[in-house]
Amino acid sequence: MNKRVYLDYSATTPMKQEVLDAMMPYFNVSFGNPSSIYTYGRESKGAIDKARDIIAKSLNSSPDEIFFTAGGSESDNWAVKGIAYANRSKGKHIITTNVEHHAVLHTCEYLEKEGYEVTYLSVDEYGLISIDQLKAAIRPDTILITIMFANNEIGTIQPIKEIGQIARNNNVYFHTDAVQAYGNMKIDVNELGIDLMSVSAHKLYGPKGTGALYIKKGVKIHQLIHGGGQEKRRRAGTENVPGIVGFAKAVQLAHENLEDHIKHITSLRDKLITGLKEKIQYLKLNGHPTKRLPGNVNYSIEFVEGESLLLSLDMVGIACSSGSACTSGSLDPSHVLMAIGLTHEVAHGSLRLTVGDFTSEEDIDYVIEKLPPIVEKLRQMSPLYEKVKGGN
Amino acid sequence: MNKRVYLDYSATTPMKQEVLDAMMPYFNVSFGNPSSIYTYGRESKGAIDKARDIIAKSLNSSPDEIFFTAGGSESDNWAVKGIAYANRSKGKHIITTNVEHHAVLHTCEYLEKEGYEVTYLSVDEYGLISIDQLKAAIRPDTILITIMFANNEIGTIQPIKEIGQIARNNNVYFHTDAVQAYGNMKIDVNELGIDLMSVSAHKLYGPKGTGALYIKKGVKIHQLIHGGGQEKRRRAGTENVPGIVGFAKAVQLAHENLEDHIKHITSLRDKLITGLKEKIQYLKLNGHPTKRLPGNVNYSIEFVEGESLLLSLDMVGIACSSGSACTSGSLDPSHVLMAIGLTHEVAHGSLRLTVGDFTSEEDIDYVIEKLPPIVEKLRQMSPLYEKVKGGN
Amino acid sequence: MYSDKVMEHFMNPRNVGEIENPDAVGQVGNPKCGDIMKMYLKIEDDVIVDVKFKTFGCGSAIATSSIATEMIKGKTVEEALNLTNRAVAEALDGLPPVKMHCSVLAEQAVKSAIYDYAKRNNLSYDGLDGFDPNDEHDHHHDIEEDH
Amino acid sequence: MYSDKVMEHFMNPRNVGEIENPDAVGQVGNPKCGDIMKMYLKIEDDVIVDVKFKTFGCGSAIATSSIATEMIKGKTVEEALNLTNRAVAEALDGLPPVKMHCSVLAEQAVKSAIYDYAKRNNLSYDGLDGFDPNDEHDHHHDIEEDH
Ligand SMILES: Cc1ncc(COP(=O)(O)O)c(C=O)c1O
Ligand SMILES: Cc1ncc(COP(=O)(O)O)c(C=O)c1O
């Protein structure tokens, strides 16, 4: 395979060279355990403190509100279970949506089996929740609202500030899964009224296996991982020092260049949206036309199935996804696409193309050139297409 | 500081160069999400499969019994909580020891608050449990025995095979925290009758933030981290591909050279034990004389306090620890040293020196030269010492 | 993930298309599972002289359709009814476990077309015993999620 | 972790030792916490003309003992009683939060020695009001573990 065009930045990103460079000293030179008081340990401890400062600053929070984890899924599990367990004397009702990432959704389902009640808010055709429905769902025993910042499949950005306001007015904790939003838009946790927020490094050119949970001061939460006194005794385990350092470097790069980054990928995204629309019939753009992640394109390509599209694209070097990468193993139609009202066959034929910092104009041109004939070939093979074209 | 002698291999290890080399391609070349079906994803997926095979083989288990985690603490939490929650219909009684790592101990304490009953077996002066006490502790509602393979502070190795046999006879699950043992001794999970086992990469020259839980086929366990379908749907989160690859490389190196490694560090350990004993009075070797980790030296140095020893040693470039690095933040006397019957002041004056693959004879000579005068200086300052020496 | 043989059939599927005035048509699968196979047969003297397919589905659905048509072309109807999903999968050098259902679908597409042929011509075949073209059992969800 | 000043006093502690025939001796701390400070005073005309200490404890326990002896040497007993733990910590350019108890211990070691002096000589000082040398409250465990 010669040409390789990676358009799956929402699944994971390549690490930036600066990130790798920042991590290197911590693998086998300054490798000490940060809990140790000797020089080796203090070097790592200092690196973690610095990383925490950088991440805190990027969110307008304070360093003692940032807790490092092993990724977005752990952060989501910790937030949801931690709040549920610590506040059950107040109530056992949680509000979420039916378009959350599985890390939130499956955690909520688990809690249902443990005796909690969960309200799954539905979304409109663009993937947006209704503020009125949210208000109506709040009960005296509601302890947590967990609604994602931006959707990983269709890119829709929720009205976070309004949700934060409602949570605050009702004295309910508000957690948001910002794994996709972080690094792709400005986030000020105070201004937005967020109590807990999950982020993950590998979605913004940082290392896999590192994430963080923002926990506002004073929030009552149980631990998920008990043990040593790391992370102010709230998340045990020898710190992944290179991972944390790399995460912070990635955040720093992202925030230094946030406006440029957004401008760059928004223009590529729009070029891709327009270019494909012009060349392919029976396309439906999923997600909100404007309230969407700058790098997200999600098209339903009618009469064809997603995996065969992915395979065909892979044969010409294009990497993208059909629904979330995390769910592609199951091959069930994406719960997000079903939630916005697509039929099964249309949901199966969706393609998510997410652009990022290393995407070029030529990459987009290449996709606009290669995708239409692939779609045409597969449609010619499709028994669903023949009806539309007036076949027998 | 010129000379640096690292003698805290039980806290963490520097990564081996081969490990770093193995990881490098997965940061920004083969960086794809392993859940994706395109080429980038298949490269990572293949790397993980290979890593799982290596680790499975090292334990004489099968690849579908190995689940990657973010480290020893997560593995311990998963094993203990996962078994507790999944088997509560059978009973809510757990047996452990009072010398476990905090990742097990604090998890058990948490479960006690959640309505579980925990028996903490005591140990003898060497840190060994009593098989008779274990047998006597088993009740009809016992669901789990969790006893560490080798202790991280004093190095004592428990009679794992006998424990496994008792667990099996009584139809109780047996989990062992082998974070310190793995890579330092041969472990065959089948022969030893182990149902679940925690391991961590950064203790055997692999990366921080990666570990694994061995779960024998058929064991009933809940998830700790819900979400995507990774790890056969039992541990969610985008896989830390470089971490997993590095872990496997470290395991492979450890197992290729296991006998040499053990011989090398055992001889250094014994040299250190003897050398210090000859030069310093009022020393007490903690842990078992023979059933001990090959790299572990733990001395109580009477009349002096551990932290001041560590600081003084750090000033001459020697890095070691006083009790577990994970607990040193709290400065409470180590629960392990209390459990083997030391008084508070003696426990406070303990020094753990752990040798590893990069330790040289000269390093040991250096410590034997530097430590005695430091001890003498601190003792001269100690109001506890004057009594012994017949001072006023 | 897929064998070279699967990829080869996926990229260059044999016998794609429709047959005008077919002697039999069968369709199986449903959009919920993401797989629909339609098979057209031309049958002369009890021999399948031509076969075409159209498939909406994943890579292995297309590959199993393709190889199934190859495997039954030139065979008698009875021989075609002996085609098992296992044979289809083996002919492709195996399928990933989660994709085995595609081979089942291919077997059923063949049976379904022959069922149509039997109905049209008032015939009956032992190989169709117990076969119900409307029996759309759900081939996915075999993997239980643990929690 | 520690300031340079702490490290300097730790590595080169001032006034280590004992005083023969001291006019006062005080000891505070307990082995459970890992810190014991013993202080010897030589007092002439209400002035502390000499002071020595012995400490079993961590780096900051040794450093606070050392600087406390410097801070009270040459002072009157009353002045010495004004020594606060905060002043000790500040003189060392600060202490880590978990080590603040060491500065408390240093303050108490001074008070405890002066208490001994007062008792021996039947004196009373305002600065000793409410001071109980046997009041061994536990200085650690201030950080509550959350679960
Ligand atoms: C015996 C033991 N168990 C568990 C752990 C925790 O492992 P990790 O630091 O990888 O979370 C450690 C080390 O800190 C250990 O020594
Ligand atoms: C919205 C969202 N939440 C959570 C996750 C999980 O993050 P991680 O893979 O770091 O565990 C992802 C990505 O997989 C995501 O897109």
C-alpha cells in the first residue's frame, strides 16, 4: 500500500513528535517513583506537578481538581460510579442521554442492575437533547446528570452551559464526557458550571492509556481504584509519568494553537462535506449542521453497508470508521445513529471521517476522488439500490 | 550530584532499552485504534495479540485469560471488587492478610463499608501466614482468598501452592497479587492453583501505567471499567498499545534470562546483607531468611528514623526506600513492619534496599562504604541511642 | 482479520448482478443485522446453469455470496442443497468467529432461491426439509456481554 | 520537597548534643509518630546561655530542632517562650504541609524544657499557661482518607 490517508482522528490520534520528545526522559532516565523522596522520585514528582498545572490552566480550574487516570473510560466510570456510590443516601436517580459513549452508557446500565434508576434522555434528529425534557426529568432523588460535551460519532455539541445551570439550580452534580471536545474547543469548567469532566490524552495527539478526571472542589465522590496515596489519595497506582508528561505536552500544544487548529480542521471538514455531497447521491449528513465538532464528518451513504465501505477504502489507503471505533467490533448498528432516527439499513451505511492536524488538502481531494466510485460499485451490488434505480 | 546508585527496584524500575525500542513504532507510526478494521488498526491489534501470547505463555496460561489493565492497583481492585460483587449471592466473606499492598487492603476496607466481612490473617515474625489459620478462617460464605505472592516491603514469599490447594478444596476463588514476584521467580498459575493474579509492567523494566489481570477461564467476575468492547468486553478503554507491547517485551526479556537474573540479584542482595551486618550494630533483617524475593534487603536500623536516612543517602546519590514507596507520603509506620511485630520506633527506622538488573558490585560496595557513617551520625543525634550507649 | 481469499472475493466478487427472467429468486437477511442477500438462479434440467447475486452487507457477506455462487454453479439442485455454511467458510480459508453468520446467510440464500424454484414448480426436495425462508432468526448477539 | 534551608540544617545541624548538668531538660514527641526531640538548656540570669538537642526523627524534625536552638540561644526565657511553630517554619523558608507538625514539636520541646526549668526553680511564666508537657496529641493523621 502506498498512499495512506488517516481520517479517523476521533478514534485515536498519532502522537506529536514534541509529545514523544517530552516523554522520553521519563522512561529510563528520570524514571523514579514519584512517591519517593529521593532525587529520582522528586524529578518525576516535579514533572507530574507541572503537567497538572498545564491541564488545570487549560480548563480554568485549579491543579488540585485534576486527577490523572488511565483514560477516558476510567474517568467516565469513576465519575458515574463514584458519584452514585457516594451520594446514594440522597438518592439513586441518574440522568443521562441515549447517545453517550458506552463508557457512560454501560456504566449506567450496570448501576441499574445495582438498584439505581437511570433516565435516558432522547435526542432530536441532530443529536441534541431538549432542555425542557432535562428539566422535567429532574427529581428530588436525582444525584447526577451526565451528558457528553460532544458526540464521538456525529460530532453534535450539547448545550453544556444551560445544562450546567440547570444542574446547579437543582443542586445536582453535573458530569460531562469531554473526551472528544477537549483540544477541539475552548472549555472553561467554571463558566460552564461543570462539576466533573472526563478527558483522554490519545484523542488530542497525546499518549494512549492516560486521561484525567476534573473533580470540582467539594464534590462528594468515592474512589474507583483504592490503594496507595497517589493523586491526593483519590486514585491509587504508580503514576504513569511519561504518559502524564506527554498528555500535558499535548494539551499545551493544543491550547497554544487552538484557534488555528479549529480553523484548519473546520475548513478541511467543510471541503470534505461539500466535495462528497457534489459527487454522491443519496447522502445524509448526520449530526448538527453548525453545533458540531470542527473535525467531524458523518454521512449516511444509503444502500451500502459500512464495513464494506471501510474495507474498500482501506484498500486504497483511506482509514476511517463506521460509527465509533469502539463499537465496530460488535457490528450492531450504532446506538447514536438509531437515536437520531435513522433506519437500520441507513445506520449501517454510515461513514465517519474525522480530520485532524496532519490532514492535508490533498488528503481530502484524494478521498473525494476515491470514495464515489467505491460507493457506486457497492451500490451496483446492493439489492436495496436496485429498487431506487427502478431495477426489477 | 555525581554518583547515582539506584536501589529501589521494588518501587519501580527503569525501562530497558529493548522495551523502549519495541514501543517506539506504536506511538506515531502504527498508532491506529486496535478496534478499527483498517490497516492501521490491524497493526495495533496484531501487536496486542502477540503481547497477550507472550504474557500468557510466561504464566502457563492461555491468551484469553490475560486482560490488560493500567497497572497493579487496577488489577487488584478489579480482582477483589469484581469477585466480591459477582459472587455476593454466595456470600460476602473475604480472607486476606494484614501485610497486603494497600491496593488490596484499602479495597477490602472499602468493601467492609459496603457490607462485606473481611478476615485479615496475621503473619509471624517473618511475614508468613499460617496455613492452619487460613483453613480455620474459611466459612461457607467465603467467596475469595486474596493473599499476595511476595511482599513488597520485606520480600517474604507466601506458600502460594498450599493456599491454592486449600482454596480449591473449599471451592473459594484465590487471587494473588504477584506484582513483586512476577519477573523475579517462575510462576505457573495452573500448578499453583491460582484463579486470579495481578501483575504490573513497571516492576520488571516495563512501562508505568500498564498491568494485567490473569483471570482463569470460568471465573465469575464483574467488570471494574465498563464501556467499549475491548479486552473481550471485560475491560473498556482504548488499549495502551505501546504500553502493552513494552510490557510484553519486558516479560519476554525477564523470562529468557530468568535464572541468570535471579542468580545475579541474589548474589548482590546477599553481599549487601552481609556487608552491612558486618559494619553496623543493632541491625535487624526483616522478612524471611530464605523465602524471600531475590532482590530484597530490608533492615531495621535501630535508634534512627527512616526518612532522615533516606535524605542522607540521597545526598550521596543512593536511592532507596523506607517501607513501601507508595506509603512513604503518609509517614505512618509501615503496616507490614508492625504486622511482623516491630515496635514503632524500630519500624520507623527501617530501610529497604532492592537490587535489580542494572545494579553492580561497585554499587553495593559504595553503599556498604557510605551507609555506616550516616547511621553513626544520626545515632549520635538520637535521644534513643544515648540510653543504649550508657549516656546520661 | 479476513483471509486473503475473503478479501479477494470481496474486491472481485464473482457473479454479481441479476438474471432476467430467472427461474428462481431468493432473499435472506434483514437490514437490522446489516446483511441482505438476494440470489437469482437459472435452472435447466435440474442443473443450475447460471447464478447471480446482489448483497447489501459487510465484506464477508459479499465474499460468502460470491463464493457460494461459484460453488453451486453447474451443480444440480440437489447438490446445491448440500452446500453447508461450513463448506462456504472453509472455501474462503475461514471466517472470523463473529462473521460465521455470513456463511449461514449464504447457505440460506441458496436454499431460499431453491425453495422459490420448488414452489414455482411444485417440487419437493429432502434438502429443504425444515427450511423456512421467513425464519429470520437473529444471527448476531451471540456474544453475551458480561458486567 | 524541602527548602535548601531545611536541607542545610538537616545536613549540618547546630547545637547537637547534650549539656552536662543542664538547668533544664525537655522531651516531646513519641516513637509512634516517629519523632522524639530532647532539649537541654543552660540558663544564667534568666538568659539561655547554651542549648543542645538530640532528635530521633525525619529530616524536618532535625532541621526544626536545629533552627529552634539557634533562635532561642542568647534569648531570655520569656523571649524563648514566644517562639512559635510558625516562626520556626518561616525561618526554614517553609515546610511541606505534612511536616508542619515538626515545627510544632520544636516549639513544644522549647516549652517543655522551660517547664522543667520553672518546676525546678518554682517559677511561673505566662508563656507556659495551658502548656502540658504530657499532652501528647497525635500530630499526624490530619489528612483524612476518602474512600
Ligand atoms: C505488591 C504490590 N501490589 C500492587 C502494587 C501496585 O502496582 P501499580 O503501582 O502498578 O499500581 C505494587 C506497587 O506499587 C506492589 O508492590
Ligand atoms: C466520547 C468518548 N468518551 C470516552 C471514550 C473512551 O476513552 P478511552 O478510549 O481513552 O478510554 C471515547 C473514546 O473512545 C470517546 O470518544
